[in-house]
Amino acid sequence: MNPDYKDVDTMEKFLTPRKKIVSRERSNVCAKHQRALSKHIKYARYLALLPYTSYQGAK
């Protein structure tokens, strides 16, 4: 698996409903690729392609 920050649909598979990055145990990715995955997710968040948090309906 080669993560890419532009592939938002694939990146969202590795996020929880609250938009946190899932652990290595849940994603079944090796340590090397988990580091790359988290780096690409954080970069996509920085570019506003992915949200930092989910919308909780704040009033």
C-alpha cells in the first residue's frame, strides 16, 4: 500500500467516525506504512482535504 494525500477516499478508511487515525492493530498495516499513512493524513488535513474533527452539531 502506497498512501497518497490526494486520495481522500482511501485515507478516510483509516479514520474513525470522529476522524482520528486508527491504530496499527485495527488498520492491519506494517509499522513503516503506518508512519507514512499518518504523515499523509496529517498533510491532507493541513491542505483541508480531510477534516481534523467530525461535526458534533454544536449549538
